Amino acid sequence: MKKKLIIRCLFGAPIGLTISYIITIIVSLCINKGVYYPAAHELIKVCGGELNAVIVQMICSLIYGAVFAGSSVIWELDNWSLLKQTAVHCSIVSLTTFPIAYLMHWFPHNIIGVIVYFAILLFIYAGIWFSQYNAMKKKLRSMNDKLKTDFRK
């Protein structure tokens, strides 16, 4: 399990960085001034310059991706209920990614920004939960079919 966790973290870190980089391109395109915005303006001010902000954002994006990917091993704990898996995974993801998103100024530092952040996180989470639910359902159906086949022999 530890080996799988480490492998997933190592695999997820560059994915987190890639997604973060793609988001900066999309934001720059949406602003549509022909300028690339590598980080939030507020982060650039806090870090004392664009280069420092990009370095901090890169490290945080690597951590963000590693946490999301690494914590996915929770979905393979068959002795845990789906509710327990969901609660633990959501807690790990929320407790580690919210401070990163806040620090990076990926959302406004006000109550609306926090609500919108968690609404997006819960929307993504609903998709994750739904896919895990369907995967478990498929796995159970396969096991039941195998039992029926073995029982008939």
C-alpha cells in the first residue's frame, strides 16, 4: 500500500503542475489582452515578483496533484464502507488543498470566494464519488456473476 501511495503521489505531482499551467493559459486567454498571466496578481505582490510567485505556485501545484493522486489509494480499502472512504478522502483533500488554494490566491479571500471554492470542490467530489460508486457496483456485479457461475458447476 505504501509503495502504491508513493507511486501515485509521484505520478500525480506532474499532473497537478500540468493542470495548473493549463489553467494559467486559459485564464490568460479569457482575459484576452494578449498577455500571459503566470500567477495571480496578489500572489506576485506577496512573493515580491513574478518569478518567486511562479516558483511557489509550481511547488504548491506539485503538492496539490500529489495529494489528490496519492489519497486515491483510500478507494481501494475494501474493508471500509464507501461512506468512510468518501469522508476520509474528502477530509484529506480539503485539509491539504484549501490552504494551498488560499495561499496561491486562486480564489478571492472573502466568504464568497471560500463558498465558491468549496462548491467547486464538492462538485468535483460528487463526480469522484459517483465514479467510485459505479466502479464498486460493477465489481460487486462481477463477483456475483462469478459466484453464480461457480455455484452452477
